[in-house]
Amino acid sequence: MRLRASFRTLSLSLVTAVAILGCSAEPLGVAAPEEPTPSALLGLPVGEVLGGTLATVDRLLKAVLNILVCPLEGSVTRSASIGPAGGTLKVGRHTLVVPRGALSRTVTITGRTSGDRTASVLFQPQGLQFAVPAHVRLDYGPCANIPNPKKVLYVSDDGKTFLSVLRSIDDPRAEVVDGEIDHFSRYAVAW
């Protein structure tokens, strides 16, 4: 019974917020600017999505991911030749797992940790495509202790633009999050 009352209170709060935000101070005959769809938020600088003024409940609910803050570490670069049989590449605390059949030929793969305050890795050669999805396992052990489930983000090479959220599995006991990738770029842990 208490759960239903809490749900009703939350529902009423959301309806009220939508109603208030739906009101406009614009004079009649002047159209309010169109709100971007959630997919339009992809590609915006992280600060604009997460730190800017959020005008609608929808945008507020869609922009709940933050890049995880970690202790400053030096950059680590590792390379490995991986071919049709698959293989792994360990880059600092992070691991790339390429399954059998993901590549049609042997490729030298390089991974570089960012050396900044994110749990992230940039993989090259840039744009390498996989026939079968590969997995990146990002270790967030030394990072801030955030209880929310972690996700793997696809971010720009400079780490400043959020591009998409990957299908991710968080393992809080091992303090790693596994993301399924189909090409190379930079990937970071978010909560």
C-alpha cells in the first residue's frame, strides 16, 4: 500500500512538472523553440548534455549518465596481433576480447589509456569493423565508489563528446563493466 502511495506521489510530481514546463511565456502566435529529441542529444559535448539547463522532464531523464571520475594515472599503450582465431589485448587494467571469426585477417591492434581522470581506452586502427562483436572490459576499481550500474560509453577520441551508450553488463564484485563493440574508437565508463 505504501509503494502505491509513493508511486502516485511520483506520478503526480512528474505530471505537475510536465504541466509547468509545458507552459510558455511566449506571446500568442510565436512558436517556442523545438526541444531536441533524445537522439539529437547524441553528439553534443558532454558538458552541454549534463551541465546545461535541462528544459524538459524528458531531457532530464535522458541525460543521467556521467563519466566516472578516477584517480589520475599515466597513459599506457599496448599492442597485439589478433587474427581470425581471436585473441585478447590487456591495456593497463582494461581488456579487449576479440572472439573467433570477428576478423578476417591478422591486424595489429593498439590500445591506449587516456592518462586522464577517466576509465577509458582508445583503440586503433581507427574504424576497424568486426564481423562478430568484440568486448571491451573496463576496470573501474580505483574510481569513485558510485553504486549505480555502470555503462560503457562510446566517446569522441578527445573524450569530450558523448556519442552513444553501448549494451553493457556491470559486474560490481569484479569492478568491471563489459561493453559490446563493433568497431574501434574511444570507450569510457559512465554511471
